[in-house]
Amino acid sequence: MKLFIGIEFQPEILDKLYSLQNKIREKVRTARFPARENLHLTLQFLGQTPEEAVEAIKNSLKMVAHDSRLFALSFGDELGYFGPADQARVVWLGLKDDYLVLLELQKNIAQAMFVLGFAQEERGYSPHITLARDAKFNNSQVFMKNGQLDIPVEPFPAISVINFSLIESRMVQGRIVYQALERYRLDG
């Protein structure tokens, strides 16, 4: 089973993210867009995981959640991209303000998963919501020199993060479907 750990969003945030995807759609020739219900903030990608490891993962995440506190997140007001400007590998929305508590949570999850034998990410954690992949834009005017895209982002309300989820990614009838196997309430 293919697993990751992430923060799921409420429907009103998913609606705003989907609206932002539609703005991107207007500017691209081609791109792959995650389904509205699959939009999330990844904390740790686990990849292909043996089913017999799931119980240990769940128990470890319960301990992390018990020691972690609630926090707020604010979305950024600009879109960025990874990869070359002519074909953005990932188009993303980042976060703004202080997200030190998020970084602490992610670090604790990564450490707990490392103890269970999962590899640690070599790159530093860069929190973002993936809105599109393999985007080929209609023209280069959309790219700004600071690595951002010239696509307006309407303000998002700050969100309260009260839990995170262990999520399975499956292919169902040709579509990627994410299903939360368990949600972990932040207790600390």
C-alpha cells in the first residue's frame, strides 16, 4: 500500500484551492491537476509500505499527536513552482507567517518514521500544497523573476490545525483516490 501523512482541509478551503486551480487552468496548455478532494499538505511521504507495518505506524503517530499542540496556518498570497520555467514540475501554494509549530510536528513525524525504518528526506521540508503538475504555460509572461507566478491569489482564511492523517493513495477506476486510514488529534 502507498502511504503518506498529511493535513486534510475542510470543504471551504478545498473550494478556494479548486478555484485557484481553475485560474491556473486558464494559463496552461497542459497540466495534471490533483482532484479537489485530494488537495492536502504533505507532512511525510512513506511510499510503498507493507501492510504488516501499518499498525506500528499508527501507534507511533498516536504518540506524536499526543505530544503535539494545536496550531494555525496561514496560506501564502503567491503561487510558486518547482522546475524549469518552461515546464513547471509542480505549481504550488505556500504558507506565510510563522509556521514553526508545523515544522516541529513534521520533524517529530519524520523522526518517528525514521525509527520505524523509513528514509528521511534529504531535502529540507518545504511546506506547500501541490495545485498542478507538469504545467506547460501558454506564455512566459506568467513567470516572475522571484520564482513566483503572476496569477492572483485571493486571500485565504487562516485555518486551525487540530489533526493530521495517515492516508492511503490508491488507483480506483483510473483515478487516484486518497483515503484517510486514521486521523490523529493534536493533544499537546
